[in-house]
Amino acid sequence: MSDAEVPTLELRDLQTRFHTRDGVLPVVDGVSFTLARGKVLGLVGESGSGKSVTGFSIMGLVDPPGRVEGGQVLFQGRDLLQMSNAERRALRGDRIAMIFQDPMATLNPVLRVDTQMIETVQAHRSVSTTAARKQAADTLALMGLSNAGERLRAYPHQLSGGMRQRVAIAIALLHGPDLIIADEPTTALDVTIQAQILSEMQKLVAARGTSLIWISHDLSVVAGLADEIAVMYAGRIVEHGTVDQVLDDPQHPYTQGLIGSLPSANLRTQRRGERLRQIPGMAPNLLQMPEGCAFAPRCARASAACATRPEMTSPRADAPGHRVRCFHLGPVAAEASA
Amino acid sequence: MSSSTTLPLVDLQGVSKRFGAQPPPGVVGRTLRRLGWSKPPMVTHAVDGVDLAVRPGEVVGLVGESGCGKSTLGRIAAGLLTPTEGHVQVDGQPLHDLDGDARLAARLRVQMVFQDPFASLNPRLRVSRIVGEAARLHGLTDAAGEDDYVSAQLQRAGLDPALRHRYPHQFSGGQRQRIGIARALAVQPKMLVCDEAVAALDVSIQAQILNLFMDLRDELGLAYLFISHDLGVIRHLCDRVAVMYLGRVVESAPVDELFARPNHPYTRALLAEIPRIDQRRTAFNTIRGEIPSPITPPSGCHFHPRCPQAFERCSKEVPTLRGIAIHHASACHLNDAA
Amino acid sequence: MNWRRGFNEHSIWWRVAADFLRSRVAIAGLAVLALVALAALAAPWITPQNPYDLMQLDVLDARLKPGTPSSAAGFTYWLGTDGQGRDLYSAIVYGLRISLLVGIGSAAIAAVLGTGIGLLAAYAGGKVDAALMRLVDLLLSFPTILMALMILAYVGKGVGNVVLTLVLLEWAYYARTARGQALVETRRDYVEAARGQGIPPWRILSGHILPNCLPPLLVIGALQIARAITLEATLSFLGLGVPITEPSLGLLISNGYQYLLSNEYWISFFPGVALLATIVAINLVGDQLRDVLNPRLQR
């Protein structure tokens, strides 16, 4: 990527807060990253990490009591947060699209598939219904759905879960967007269907140069698909690097803990049936966040320095793209398993 | 591994389960059908002629995707559903021969841990009641000792007993799952059926719960029927695995054997398709087609429409589950040809 | 109570109460109801006259304007008198007693009966369920007033008979709702878990399923009280409810009907206002209760 090329998406210090009865929750707390054209970013975290809300904030879909309260979301150089609602609506569905975990969040159960797809096409282009239908059929074929004509005439409930998700993805792809945000789209699907969808996404991204943010809690899915990985914890990115850097050489204790908890990862280091390395403690309560590092209460390496909030730094001079938010960097070394 | 002469705790023999079947229609019903005014009921063949045995202290894994019937089979093993055909034996005695106290005892011997930590606990009851009600009812503890008994169960499941007067909504997903486990342990079972018990949990919590299962197996000598779609978890936890597809067991083997030398084409495809953390930017292998509906399963071998190695015998004849190596059985016509 | 605890740490009923009290309108409704209930309870002490005791009435004081002092007894008829010389204020307070008794009493009995039948139908399923629900359909398809008139014509007048009639007509609403809710709850994992632990069916129904069915039943209950009060007033207005010597609000309105055009409005007007205020208050409380208990509107 040349320096002159504007990145598809650049987030600068995004802040989204939820004002609830019990207090203010900093759900997204200063998230920054850059996504170049044609690249795939895996945004990984567990529940409560703020990864989904980050996706919604980019799309402008955060509902009250949540509000985007700070930072910039630069889409091809223009700040989405400063735009009017009408301008954002023009971009959504056309240049930026979102895929949700539950396809029924996209599909209206009382409308046929073709009605919904034609509606999406005509919302952004004035084309005839016939032309719109042809575009819909072509996009469905791209998603590997045979018999596109029949699928178009069906209602969502007549399709299986995997097919519904493919239709939802096809709707997202109708206008060939420059950016797709996918929020756990395959989590609820079977392994075989998941593999099919991942394979199709891969091909599409490669063919069209679409940038993709894949939000997931599943590191293994992201490992196969993504170019870069950003790990989120309590609303902040704690580690960001290429997929090889983050998975082969994790620096942050949380990332190391996540990888260590996976049974499949343990097969190389432990015998089957032994205890998994677990991260002690529980997910953080956003109402009672400690000053400084959010992970400190659960971290084996925590020290007095952790009372100040760490910034993202590059631990290795030879890998400047690999950034970590921690004062105690270094490989796992001789830590005892939990 | 226990020797095969030990009496199995739970023995399912030729078990089938169909939903939606109605008694054959009388004259009026038949006439209506012939006229096309009434349709035969849609029968779901959830489980089709399955043999499964779990011995004391053994961890048996049941793997498959949606529609394979593993949840139904698990409920039959736990006594929550009665099979349409076949026998269930608990501790060597056929279940339907028992009545009254003996039946209750058999039921308590096999307890279930459910998938959804939010739906499996009654939101209106306090945790102390949820865990202690059955124990108190069946005389495992008396009024005076109930509080201590409940505290002991909670502690065994890794929860602070001081929290026992709270309501389920005040706990996180992982903690609720522990409450469900404590509830199961309170009636002193010999076997736990875990129906996707960790699927809804975050990875770090999942590791904690899996470790808990392993600890309980070591401390109490519990047997497990562990139902999951996650092969990584199965590989880590189980001694033996049975792979199901559309209501039938297609392969069963000790776990190392299954992963090293999978025989059935479906098992092979399943293993090839699971995303793994060390596979980066791979081309995902896929098997074509969708999982058929259990209402209209394909003829002969259920897998033949998607099998890359199917030949004409596969659509005509149902393959039987036969031994192909020590303790390793597979249901595939390809084994006959060899 | 430890106010410093987080909202979620309290039991669900506490949270419901806290949510309920957020609406000023609902608090107003609740205040009116409290006032009415207190007045009804304290009736003998706050009224100058017992309007049901014929000995205390003075026929010569009939149809006096509001504010006229009584001729013999030494108090003022603040709201005037009716056609038989009853102090309207006393009659309204005692009438509210009857309205509340009939309304709450019939709603309570119908609730217990209807919920029991509904739960039974849901748990038993099959033919029992079908039979009971057809009975419910039957009851709900007839116009209520017509049915009430028929029943009352058969059993005769009187407060007890009115309550009986209302119970017979109202249990069906509770049954249908309880059954619907119970059907949903019966399929949930926690009920399966209870079965797996060998808990007997009746205990599952009463201890596990019933508490989860309560929210919609509470809403129906609140609104049914209003409905029962209105129905009783209607029946009394038509002359089929309470006896003439112990008039409820409906009968008072009916009695005053004939005098409306001759400018002696107060005989119907004030009981009407009292009835209206009570019904509106109950509806406001019921509406807020429904919003608060609606799971989809909850945070």
C-alpha cells in the first residue's frame, strides 16, 4: 500500500458510552486502528469487551442509552461522526455494509427475499425492478447459492440457517461496498456451513478489494481469515498486529491467556486430559473499572506500575506493526499454569 | 479404560426417537388424504437405531451438527425423553420395568447440565432453593442440614456459598453454569449428561468449566456423556467419541484413534473443516451441500448426497456400524469394498 | 434495606415496585386508590349517617341541595340527599365499600380459579387442554351483560350473587392467559431440569411455573377489578344487582336518573364522579403495571 493511498477506515480514539441507571459504562474506551483497502481485520474479544459496539459505532447504529461521545471515524478520509444522518444513510448499504450474527436481524420475516433485495438495490440506485432482480440473482450466485431464482421467491423461514445468513451477506454485498463489518456471522452456524461461508468471503474480498472487519470471539476462525488481529478487553485494544505476530508471539497476558485456554492450542504443550490454563477471575465490571490497566486484577504480572493506564507501544524494534498495551511485555516464560 | 466386562451405567440399545408421528388414520382420515384435503403428519426422525453405552468413570463424547439428534439422544440417556423404539438400561435394569422409587433412583443417577445458562435456572427462585429443592425432597438432606448441604455443593462447583441467597440474574453466564452443575451434583448422580454445556460461554470461562468437569471426574468418579459440536473440546476431555449424522452414529472410536485415523467420510470432512489457530489464511476445504432436514432424510446412507466418495450402493442400502479396528466402528460401504 | 446496593441485587418484586413508582401518573392513581380504600374501610367513622339503616333516614329531607343542613340530625348534607333522604356523601362512601368488595373479591376468586384451570390445561395437554379451552372460548364468546342478566335472573339479587356471577364470567380470562404463559414456561430448560430431578408435577406447577406466569396475570387482575366494578354498577343500574335498601354506586346513579332533567343533578352526578375516579385510577395503575411487567420494554 502506498502512503498516498487513503486507508478505507481509520478509527481515532473512538469513545462510546452507555448511560444507564447504575452509572456510565465506557463500553468503547479509546479504540484506534487503521484498515487498508482489501485487508481483513479480526476484532477479537469476549462478551463485554466492546467489540460489537465498536462495529455499531462505525455504522452509526448505537441505540440509546449508548452514545458515541468522542473520537473520529474516518471512512476514506471523511469523518462519519461529523456527517448528517442523510449522508450516513446514503453510505450505509452502498459503501459500508454490516452483517449481523442473527440473519433475522437483517431479514424481514414477512417479506420475500427478492422484495427485500430489490428494495436495497433501489434505495441507492434508480434502476428498474427487472435490473434489480438480476443484480440480486447474480449476487446470490456469488455466495454459492445454486438455484438463485427459487431462493429469491422464498420467504426467510423457508430457508435453513446457513442459507439465511448467505442471503443476509448477499444483501450486504449488493452494491459492492468498500467496507464490510461482520459481527460474528458464523457463530451460530454449523462447522461445515461456516467453512463454506468463510471460503466465499475469502474469495470475494480477494476479488473486489473490499476491506473487512470480522468481529468474533473465536480466534481459530479469525486465524484462517484475517490479515491483522486486534484483541479487545474492557473497551480497549490491548494487542494489535499481523495474524502471525499476535498468534505466534502474543505479548499481552490476556492474549496469552486466551490462546492458552483453547483446548486445541493445548495439544502441543500438554497431554490430553490435563487441566487447561485458565485466566483467573471474571470479566470486568465496567461500572467499577480500576484506574490504570483494566486487566490488572486478573494478571499474574501485575505490579504497582499498572495503576497508571498503559499506552500502546511496540515491544519489538523489528516488528513495528505489533503494538501492545502493557508495561510487562515478554513471552509466557516460566509461568505456572493456573 | 474400563474393561468391557464392567456393567455400563447407561446402556442404550437400538434406540430410535420420532417426533410428530400420529396413529394411522381411520377410514375418514384415509379418504381425506386421498382427496388431498389432509396431509400425513411430518415426522421428524431425530434418532435412528442408536446403540450407546457409558461405563462408570468413562467420558464419552457425542459429536455432530444440527439435526444429528445428539441433544435428543442425550435427553433419552438422562431419562427426560422416552424412546419410540429400543431400550434404555440404567445399572443393568431396563428403565421401563421400573416403577416408583426404583425409577426415581434411576432418574437421579443420571443428571443433565444444559446449554443455556440463562434458561436453565428458574429466574424467580433463589439459588439455595434451586440447588437444594430436590435433595431435600428426596431425603438426601433434612431441614436442619439443608443449608450446609447446599453450601457444600456450591463450593464443589467453585462458587462462593455466601452467594446462595441471590437470584440467578445476579450471576454471570459462567457462574450460572456452575449453579446448574451444583444442582446436578446435589442429587448425587453417577453420570452427567452435558448438552453443549460450555458452548454459550466465553473461551476463558469455558476453560474454567472444563477444568471443573475434569476435577469432578477425578474426585467423584463421575461418568460423562459430553455432547458438543466443538471437536477441540471433545478431544481434550473425552475417552471415547461417537460421531452422529442425521440421527445415526456413523463412527465411534477411542478419541486418539478417531483423530489420528478417521474412517468415515463425514468424520474426515468434519475434522478437515474445523478452523485451527495454526492455519493462517488458508483456503477452507468445504463439502458441498446443506445438511438435509431430519423430516425427509435421504435414502440409504444419510450422507450420500454430500459424500465425495459415494457410489450407487450408498443411496440404496443403509450401512451398518461395524468394527474396522479395535474398539473402532464405522458405518460406511467403502469399508466393505476394501 | 441497603439503598447502596446495585439495582440488580434486589428481588424482582422490589425492582418492579421501583420501576412502577417512576411514573407520576401511576403514583397519582395509586394515591387515589389508597384514599378510596381507606375511606371504604373507615366508612362508619367518617360518615355522619349509615345510609343502609332505614331508621336513620328522614324522608322529609329528600332531594335537598348540596350544602343544606339536615333538619333533625344536626349535620350538613355536603353533597345533598337522594330521593329517599339519604345523605349522598355517606351513601357514596358506603357504596364504594360495596364496589371495592365486589370488584376485588370477584377478581381474586376468579384469579385463583382461572389460573388453576389454565395451569392444569397447559400441563395436562391433549384432550383435557382442548376441552377446557373450548369451555373458555364458549364463555368468552357470549356478551357479558347478557350472560350476567341470565345468571342473576336465575339466582336472584344480592351482593353475594353478584360476586358469584362475576366470578363465573371472569375466570376465563385468567385461564386463557395462564395457560398461554404456562405453555411457554413448560418448554423451558429449568422445568426439564426440575423433572429430571424427580420433582413431582404439582410442585413444578405451583412452585416453578406459577411464579413465572404471574406478571401478565397481575396486569389482568388489576384491569379486571375495574371491569368488575363497572359491571356491578351496570347491573345495579339495571336493577338486578344489590337490593334497593343497600344501594351501591350504580344503584345511586340509577335512582337519580329520573331527577336529572329537573335540575337535581347531584343525585346521579356525585356517585358518577366517584365511580369514574375509582375506575380511572385503577386503569392508570393497571397500565403502568403492564408497561413495567412487559419483558420487551425492560432494559
